[in-house]
Amino acid sequence: MTNNERVNLYDLAPAQLQATLSEIVSPPFRVKQIAEWMHSRGVDSFDAMSNLPKELRAHLAERYTLEFPQVVERTPPASDGSQKYLFVLGDGNRIESVYMPMRDRTSVCLSSQAGCAVGCTFCVTGFFGAGRNLTPSEMLGQFFTVQREHQVPFEMMNAVFMGMGEPLLNFDHLVTTLDILYMNIAAKRITVSTSGIIPGVDALAKLERRPNLAVSINAPDRKRREEIMPITKKYPLDELIAALRRYPTEKGREITIEYVLLAGYNDSKADAVALARLIRGLSAKVNAIPFNEDPNLPRWMQRPDDEAIDAFADALVRNGAHVTVRRSKGREIAAACGQLRGKTERKRPQRRVNGAVRVEPAEIERDLMYGERR
Ligand code: SAH
Ligand code: SF4
């Protein structure tokens, strides 16, 4: 058997893992030990499973792998300790994650695809075009690698799917990944960010255990949203808002409305008023994300100055919205997922014509609270 034919055990949902291992491993407590090494320790080799007999470890290694993506680069820590990771996958694709330590918790921003077909014009990942879905082992590998390198206790960990790609276009693998993450971290500590794939939002709504939902709205009206987020022609703003209104939000939770602020484009007070009106009645908070510039992105796109950002946030608050503003530290480390890869990557010819660059979800910043939540 070659390497490639071996099943990666991290690609199996917990019940599937149990069933698969039970066929060749006995007694049953050994199966439990293996699952613990994986799901509670995130080990990436059978040799690390020190309480298993040597022969069993060798037997497992013949049939299965526990392979994670390999780290190819880490940026030096930014002033707030944040670090970007560039990983290479088995097939040579490269993806990014971001480690974001905060006072009382630590978040890891995970990629869900090796590119993005949605093609938002302000996003570096979108600029480089579509990429394949990541497998559960590739998503979990980002999480466990960063968690282990920084020795963060699981109870301090948050996971946010705001890296490269559109997680709801990789739904099944996302759900398997979530089911494994839930072994260590509560659903309310996991956030999935979507550009607004309505069938995906409705599918999330049906899950027994749901992560937090973040939705990139980015414009207060359909026309502008379609200009900068081509996918929304398929999933129009009013239908998306209707999907959010029927989405079951757990007590104490809010949907995050992400809104990338582009100077002179969507950052006026009138835009803030329109946005507040759009989401009125939803259990939601706006996360205003000042645009992160990148050489691959259109030159006209710029980050508003601090005064404009504050005025936008204030107008939202005055119109009844809950608001946080991301103050980007990420720029210091070429923040925004996709931008690190984008530094050395050449865009494939004819890949995309609408001139976007890839984005970054994961800015590395502290969110500043406004209004009543200040
Ligand atoms: N595809 C998902 C998750 C990844 S993008 C989504 O779009 O939600 C995560 C966030 O980064 C989105 O809110 C997106 O609007 C934002 N983003 C993308 N490019 C950006 C940039 N250049 N500057 C600031 N935010 C950006
Ligand atoms: Fe894809 Fe999100 Fe970037 Fe849009 S913002 S291109 S959906 S990763």
C-alpha cells in the first residue's frame, strides 16, 4: 500500500472512527485510547500514542495516517502576539491560518478551502480564484498545530472559520470538523463566517449543535453588494436577510454581521443608517472591519481614516445596532488570510477578471466595543 491509499483517521467523524477502528483493534478500550490521543491531544503520529503496544502502533501505521498540513512559514509575532502560519498540503496547495492570543482566550483563524470561487473584489483569496475543499484532517491540522505550538489549553481556545475559502461551500467536511472540535471546545466558542450561501445557512440551522454564525454583508444595499460580492447575484441580500431572520439563534448569542469598510464606498453615515435598518430586529451585532490593503487589490479600495470609522460606528449605535470595530494589528504581519500566500504566488492566467484580491478574515485585532457594550 502506498502512502496515498492510507485513510487519514482525522477525516473520519467520531462515530465513523469508532466503527473503523473496532474492526481491527481490540479490546475496545484501545479504540477509546486512540480516539483520545487524536481528539483530545491532536497527535499526528501513531508513535506518539505511548500507552499503545508497539505492534498495534505499527499495525495502525500500515493502514492509516494521521497526517497534518506542514508549516512552511510563520510570521514573527506582531505587537499583540498574533502570528500567521503558511501551510503546505499534501498536493502542494498552500493555505493560511492565524494565531490570535487575547487576554482571556486565544483564537485560531482557519482556512476551509485552498482558494475561493466567490470572488469578492476586496479579497485576496477571491482574487487568486477557486481552490479545492479542505478535508477535515487539513482543517483540524491547522487547529491542532497552532494550539500545540503555543500550548494553549483547550478551554482557552476559540476556532473561527474566517480564513481562506467559503466554509459553507465545503459543508460536509465542515460538519465533520466541527463534530471533532466539539470534543474539546464548546460550540459557542466556534464561529463560521460565510459570504451568505443561503442553502448553507439553512443547513447550519438544522444542525443539532450549531457554531456561532458570522455573515459578510459588506454593503447596505443589493446593488453595491452585487458589485463587490459577485455570488450575491445568486443569493440576493433580501433573501439572505430572510434566512437570517428564520435562523435559530441560541439564547445569549448574536449573529455577527461583518462589514468591510471601504473609504468613500460604503462608509457614509447614510450607509450606517441603512445597515442598521436592514438588520433591525435580528439578534445581531455588526463587526465593522476596516479594509485591509494589498497590492493585488484594486487601487481605489482604501481603508477609511479613524474618524470615518468612528462616525460610521456611532451612527450604527445611534440607530440601535450593537457594534464592534476591528482595529487591525494584522497589517503589521501582512494580515488577512491569503495575503501571505499572495506575496509569492502568481495569479494563474485568466483566473478571474473582476480584479479582487484576497481577503482576510482574520485580522488580528482586538475588537473595540461601541455604545452600550463599550
Ligand atoms: N468566505 C467567508 C470567510 C472568509 S473571509 C466570508 O466571506 O465570510 C472572512 C472575512 O474577511 C469576511 O468578512 C470578508 O469580508 C473579510 N475580508 C476579506 N478581504 C478583506 C480585506 N481585504 N480587508 C478586510 N476584510 C476583508
Ligand atoms: Fe471568498 Fe470570503 Fe474572500 Fe469572498 S471574502 S472571496 S467569500 S474568502
